[in-house]
Amino acid sequence: MAELLFPETTFPALAADLFEVPTQERLAVLSPSRHRPRILMLYGSLRERSFSRLLTFEAARLLEAMGGEVRIFDPAGLPLPDGAPEGHPKVQELRNLAAWSEGMVWTSPERHGAMTGIMKAQIDWIPLSVGAVRPTQGKTLAVMEVSGGSQSFNAVNQMRVLGRWMRMLTIPNQSSVAKAFAEFDEHDRMKPSAFYDRLVDVMEELFKFTLLTRDLGPYLVDRYSERKESAEALSKRVNQRAI
């Protein structure tokens, strides 16, 4: 057994009763889910011939071929964040799909060096928490973008930041399709290319990560600081009742 660097270290700042040692046993799923992996796909354009939508459709076909259950949200009619009540039908549709999903794919055009407002609005309507439920926490995420010019990674980099903020497990691989107008044929299908090969890679990786983590998401993102906060909040409530 390796010698400890600090064999007699104490932890005066630590709430010992809330400190947990991660174990291999906690990562073993005794009864893994048997249903098809549930993937929600969002795209960031309302154009009649939207290349982010066409790329999303290609990705959806691949995910279904792998055995996934796919839902694609149409952003048409979604109001701006805070521009309508949370009970708006499109908002409820998006939030219900987010709760249903086990993984997501976000695909945005790059506009003015960033993701589109349509893409950001969809993400902003998905709350960080609904009561005690976090709709995105521990779910997998793949990010993709399309560009009208040379290849860029501005949009995917931004979406990675948002995915981390939403506590999602964003996969390492990603897709950025340059000059997207030249990558689809007259039937709106993606042509054979290195861009298409990368798309297959990304969907394979998302599918594998979803299978690997969908039953473990809550444990993987469980945090000491939040267990401590919850315990302190509970103690405060108990004390208030006692007053």
C-alpha cells in the first residue's frame, strides 16, 4: 500500500459527517436502464433552409440507427426569455422534453462570431432547477455548429461553457461544419466528407457516454458543498420551529 503524504492530517474546516469517499461500488449500476437512450436535439435557426436543422436531422438519423429515442424541438414560436409566462405552450414543451431526456445535442449557426440568439433563448428557458429537480444535471451533451465561411469554434466553445453551467456532462468530441451550404445536396442530405465522418464520431461518442452515465448522473454531480448547504438549511428550519 502506498505511503500517505499526510498520514495525520486533520480537517478543521470539514463537516466530517457530510464528507463522502467515492467508491467503485457506488459506480456500479445493479439494475441498468433497458429503455432506449432518450436524446433531445435543439437547433438555432428559423430559416426555411436551415443548415443547423439539416445537421440536426442527420445526427438524429444516426442516433436512431444506434437505437436511440430522439425528439427534436422546433424553436418557432418560442418567446424570448422572460417575454412570456412560464406556462406558455412552447416553454412547457421545451421544459418537458428537457426533463424527459437523458442526453442532448445543441447545434447552432455561428452568427457575428457567436451562437445565435435563438439557440441561447432555448437554453435560457431551461431552468437550472424546478423545485428539487435539476432538469439538466448529470445529462450528457454534444455541441455542434455550422458556419457560412471558414471553420470556426466560437459557437461550440460558448455552448460548452453553458453546458458546464447547466451541470451537463459535455462529451470531449464536437462538430464544426465549415461552408455548410456546400455540404448538403439537393435532397437536404449531407454529402460524404470528413465533416460527415466527424458527425458520426460525435454521435457515437454521445451515445456511449449516455449509456455509461445515465443511471449515475445524480451521483456523479453530487457535491459536498451542496450536501453541507442542505444540512445547514435543514438545521436552520428546525431551529426556527423551536423558537
